[in-house]
Amino acid sequence: MKKLILASIMALTVIFNMGASMGNVNAQTIYTSMPDQDDTYYQPFESSLRNFNTDLQTNATSKDKFVTLDTQKEDFNTKNFYYPDIWLRDVAPVITTKMVKFRYSPNYLKKSDSRYLNNRFNKFLKGKYHYSKSNLILDGGNLQWNGAKTVVLTKQVFADNPEWTKKEIVSELQYQLNVKKVIFISKEPGDVLGHSDGMVKFMDKDKMFINDFSYEPGFLKKVEKQILEQEPNMKFIVLPSSYTSKGQFDKKIASAKGLYINMLETPQAIYFPIYHLKDDQRVMKLVQAHTDKKVIPINVSKISTLGGSAHCLTWDVPDKFRK
């Protein structure tokens, strides 16, 4: 009798653990960051950043766990860690079927600043996730993955790695990210960041949203041609832009206000940037028409004038990479 009871308990335990495991499939943690209260650069945006984080956590799906790196007590979920910048996407590892931490040393930052930010984020990562490292300089916002064997990035990577040949860069990306095809596109004229996440967004392996680049006549066709030369079966959905430089905060970094393509996608939802512009709802409906996922509006109207939007401000990592 005791053996029968023990066997039943063990069977129930296995079933429970299987259910818990299945429940965690596609679960992920999405990180954001709050700057130090004494940071004069970000002080004008402190309230907007708090609202942004509250917005995300209030509207998140059940499998999307948002955590904000912050040393202050907040009304939203935080982790007590000091990281002095809000743009997590670029310093964080790139994720495909593998997780890779590339060197964060962009030419738009002082080397001392990027080195400090890189060291702080490496400290945050320590002991938390399984990942590899690469000596290639690459911002996370400059690489888009199609969920299979293809990635797209701008030619900024050549400028950031002058000592690497194109062949070496391709080989490194193929090996580190477990992909076969590496597509290079021109960066937008005048964009000092050179990130692709304001230009294209994969919806599946053969279909992508592409910015209409209405503010750069002829550039849309140029980028489409570059992609089709390397991926002839790619289908494009042109996503309208309401880009405006009005209110741009930093003279050196272009505003991202009106760039709807800079959305955050998780396995369950799309967190869609809202700018308080007349096209917000129209473009959000267009995105909803091309996905079965829930599309959740997130206000980034003021923050975006700093030069980034929803995708730039976040880093999403599947729980399967946890140690």
C-alpha cells in the first residue's frame, strides 16, 4: 500500500513539473532601466520614464515579466542594480537560438563611457545567464533576426570594426549566432547610431515590416533592393512613419519620434510605440492586421525625442537562457 501511495505521489510530481515546464515555454524577462536621480541629462524625462515602466508592467501579458534596473523604490517591479543608462538594447547580448555578448564600443560614445557601461552590464549579467562572448563591436539595436537562419544589420558594423574584413564579420556572425545568411543594408543618411531597428522588423522568416522612409526620398527602394539581392523571397509590408524632429533633445542624436517600426515583440504580444501623433491608431491597426498577437500601445512620446523608442529601451531574454 505504501509503495502504491509513493508511486502515485511521484507520478503526480512528474505531471506537476511537466505542467510547470510547459507553462514556462516562451516565457521571458524584459528588462528596462531607470537612470540615477542626479543624472542631469535624463532628469527632464524622469516622470516619462516612470510612466513608461508603469505602462509596460500594468499592461504586460502573463508570460512577459518586466523588471526595471533601479536603485530607488518604485511603484513597479524593480531589481536593485545601478546601471546609469536607459538604452539597454545596445549594450545587452544579442539573442537568436544562442545568446551572445558582443563588444559595446560604438563610435558615437566616448571610449571611457562605453567601457564603463559595458563593465556595469557585464556585472549585471554575471551568474544569471548562459551566453558566449565575441570581440566584434556590435550594438544590439543593429541586428534583426528572422527567427530562423537570417539576420539583417546595417553597414555601420564595418565602420565600427575597421580591422575586420567583411568575410571575417560574416563568418563571426554566422558562427556566434548560428545563422547562415547575413544581410547588410545601408544606414539611414545622417544617423550617427546606424541601427537597423528603426528601419526593418521581421514578422516571420520571409516577411518583414519596413519603414516607409518618407523623410528620405528614394531610400525605401534602395533598402528593399539590398535585401532582395540577398533574400529574393522576402516580402515587405511598408509601415508608415510619422517621423518628426520637432522637440529633438540631443543635437547629435536624431529623435525617434514617429518611428512606429521600433516596437518590442515577445512571443505573446507586440508593445507598440505611441507618440501622440495623428497616425498612431492607423498604424497600430495596420500592425494588428498582420499578427495574431495582442498589440499593446505604450506611450513613448517624450522619451523618443532622446533618440530611441520601445525596442531601444528594452531587452527581452527568454527564460531558457537562465542558469
